[in-house]
Amino acid sequence: QATKGDDATTRALSLSGTSLIATWKKNETVDVYKVTEENNVNVYTSVGTLTAQADGATATLSGNLTGTFEKNDNLALFFHGGVLDYRDQTGTLDNIASKYDYATADAEVSKVDGSNITVVDAGTKDETIPFDNQQAIVKFTLKDNTGNPISMKSLRLHDANDHIIDISDFLNETDHMGDITVTRSTAGSEFFVAIKTEEDYVEPNLVPSSLNLTLTAIGENNDIYTFTKSDVQFECGKYYEITVKMTKQAENVVSLTWIGSHSYNYSHSYTAQTGDVLTGVATDYNDPDDDTKDTSANIEIKIADGAIVTLRNMTLDGSLYASSHRAGINCEGDATIILEGTNAVTGFNSGYPGISVPAGKTLTIQGSGSLTVRSNGAAAGIGASGAACGNIVINSGSITAYGYNNDYEGSTWGAGIGGCRADCGDITINGGTVTAYGGRGGAGIGSGDGYACGNITINRGTVTATGGGDAAGIGGGMWGSCGNITIAKTITSVS
């Protein structure tokens, strides 16, 4: 017998006033693991699944398990699996109920009768086991400073202290921190978000970490709104309704020629912040040792951690300064790039991508414009450059990525989007038109030669991917590997 537990919000979810009503849904499944201890470390062994036998607040979970069981054996029960992944949410309650409503329970075998076993709650020994929810569910209603609702396409939650969990692996007892980005299929002012934070032990209980929370929303016309508040706490298993008055960010148009000008910016380096619009051309080659000539092509562009930056008719060709060791655009952490107009980026020295994504972080690309991005050889177009790269999410826009520049035969190992000479994270395509070409040995979308990438998920859009020699179009490079590949039936085309 299983219940939702106190203040629980799991499985089938519906709103009644300001309360979130939760019930079991018939035929929902729960993964079961037998828990043993080896060298003071919990070891989880999968033994099967249980199925809810009826709808309701309380349901019987039953099924066939495989293994040997004795009285007092410990079992761990997971609704929606042991890996909690809060990325790629779409902002609806139905989406949370179907994919992001994780819950766990600790059980103990109380009786073994032949091939039948009965379990109780591990702590209270009660015959009905409450499931504990592993996240808060928050309804954000976004308004402008005058109190009028604002229609937004996406909402990102960022904590300055990095206490938001984007992936939690219960079975291996590891958490990964990052931003939560919610992208709606149609713009609106309401976003339902499942959010889990780190917990601190404050005797005698675990309490959620306080967040220095920044909300950043992107509108239908790529307007950017922000809101910041300190000491925010979200308790697992609770439901919150929050109205947020957000501030519209003014555009800060930054010309690449200005960045490369000696008279204004001797370092030729610029770190883009939220609200910046990068524009102009940096391709003119002149002697970098001659201060009297234009050196606008030899510039260094970074995107600050957590920033949302627009590329508007911007061209940066780093291949003209191949002695400079860097990517065309270097993301310093989580970043969002909005595309407007026609844009192109090429990495500098061979071995550096067009756009780099640091390990453990996520680059999100969206907008109505286009982007052509190239490595300068031996690197991915978007992703890795000899050091492990993070996750790449494409929501919209027209993106063409090459794991090489002009010399395909001299360019080895790099994927168009993904890895090269190092592992890369997950790659998710939620829309747009994506075309990717791998260098020799590199996948179009996936891993480079001899290395691995995470899961590849294509939910919507039109995708064309061509691998280099002995490499997959979508998947592993030559001698490389990747995680699960999921292609939804809702996409337009994959080739």
C-alpha cells in the first residue's frame, strides 16, 4: 500500500484553487532496488518494478520481483527512476506530472510467504508506505513593473551560489548543479517549474539551501526581463504560487569593430553580459604587430556565466589569426545565445571550436536568425576542444555547424555539434533547422574520434547530420560512443 505522504504532490496533478491535488494513476510503475551495504557504501541492485493497481490517493503496488528476499531486507522504491533530470521542462503541469515528478520511498521486507513478500515503511513500520517527493513545484506568474502580465517564451532559474540541482543520481549518490531553463511551446505568462535544491543538515533535519535566485525570461520579440531575490527557499514536497514583477533589460549594442579597436579597447577582449547585443564584422586581416592597422579580427569574445546574449548580424572569423589559441566564442558557464539576422563564427587556432561549452554547464541556442559555426580544425563546431564540454540545447533558429573549416581532409576528430578529443555532455534539439557535418572521424551530432558523448535527444525540428569518415551522422565518432539516442515522432525530419 502506498500513499502520497504529507503535503505530497506526485503523479497525476491537478489544481483546485491554490492547492495541488495528487493521486496515483492506474498502471503507473515504480522501480524497486534491493539495498545492501559494502564497505560502508550503499549498493543498489535492481529487482524489478511494481505497478499501481488503481487510481486514487492510496493505491496497492504489486508486481513480480527477481531475487532472494529475507525478512528485514531493505528496498528502495523510485517513481520515475533513480536519476532525477530537471532539464528541458516545458512549463506545464502535465509535463511535470509525466516527466519531472520524482518520488522515493524506503521500505523493509516484513514477511516472506513462499514466493510472496510484504513490505512496510522502513522508518515507522507502518503497512502503508508514504512516498517522499524530491522537488518543489512552483507556479511563476510573470508581470511587468506596472503589474500587467508579460508573455514569455522561456524562463531560466539561476542561483549565484550554484545550489540548484539539474541532475541527481540517487543510485550513485551524486548531484550535479546547474540552471533550470523552462521553454514553453507557446509563449505565456505562467510557468510551472519542478525545482530541487541542495539540502543542508541543520540539526535535527535537512533543510533546503537558500538561493540567491535570478529569474531571466525571454519574450516573443527576444525582449529580456530579469528579477533577483536573495534567501529564497523551496522545500521538497511543497507547492508554491509566486507572482513576480520583472524588469525589462535595455539593449546594449556592442560592435566587434569597437572591441578590436586599439583606441578604445587595447586588450581586444570583451565579456558579454545579459542584455548585450553583439553585432558587426571582425574579419579584416592586418599585421597584429603593427599598431597603426586595424586588428579588429583578433579579438576575444566571452559570455559570462548565466548571461543571455544576442548575436545580430555578427561575423567573427578567428581563422585569420590562427596563432591565437582560443575558440571563437568562449562560454564561461551556463549561457543562452539568441539569434537575430545572419551570424557566423569560426574558431581561432586549430584545435579550438567555433563556440566552446565548459564541462558541467549548458549552452542554449534559440531565436529566429541563423548561425554558421566552424572549428578551425581538430575541434567541434559547437562543443569540445580537447577539454570535456558540457550540454548543448537548441530550441530554435537555423544552425549549421562544421567540425572543420575549409580543409576537410586536414581536419580530423571533431563533431559538428558535440565532442572532439574529449567527452561531451547531452545534446538536445527542441526545434529549429539544424545541419551538422563532422570532420574526419567525427559524428555530425555526437562524439569525436575515440571519445564519448551523453544522451542525444531530438524532440522537434528538422535535423540533417553527416558524419565524417567512419563516424555516425548522429551518435558516435570513429572509435567513439554516445548515450541513448531518442528521436521523437513529433519532429519534421531527420536525415
